Amino acid sequence: MADESSQSLAVYLQGRVKFFGELLQALPETRARADLLEKAKSLGLFWTSPDQIHRRITWFTASGFHTSGQRPMPRPLGRGIVDRLLEPETGLHDQ
């Protein structure tokens, strides 16, 4: 997927999918699924399974934001989009 299309898709998803940009931001320092699930819960999400975390990580990989594998690592495109996604007018805290 081209960089511009990936970024447009990420902005679109951020406005409609909870814990999208926040997860992308959290992944470099927190990779344990249980910890990411707790972070989601701290933002008011009532998830009981890491399934939603896995789905979002798959989206990140397909969009070119993260590498695939057991320990996904952010790619430059993913690092570059985080600040844009979490601007006050697009972030989860405004919903």
C-alpha cells in the first residue's frame, strides 16, 4: 500500500476505531498483549480478550506501519503517523 493511501486509511480508522492510534503509539514500549489489553481498559474499553489487539496489529502490518512476526516493530511510516493520529481533533479522548 502506498504511503499516502496508508496514511489516509489510518486517519479514517482513527476517527472510527477505538484504540487505533493509541495502540500504535503504545506498541514500541509495550508488546505484552496482557499489558496492551490493560491499557485499552484504562481508556474505558471493556475488552476481555486480546482479540481486538491482535486485529489492530494485523491492520498495522497490512498497512505497512509495523513489521509482522512475534514481536512487531514499528516501521518509519508507523512512527511518522502516530502524532498526526493523536492530535486532539482525531484522538480517542475527543469521542
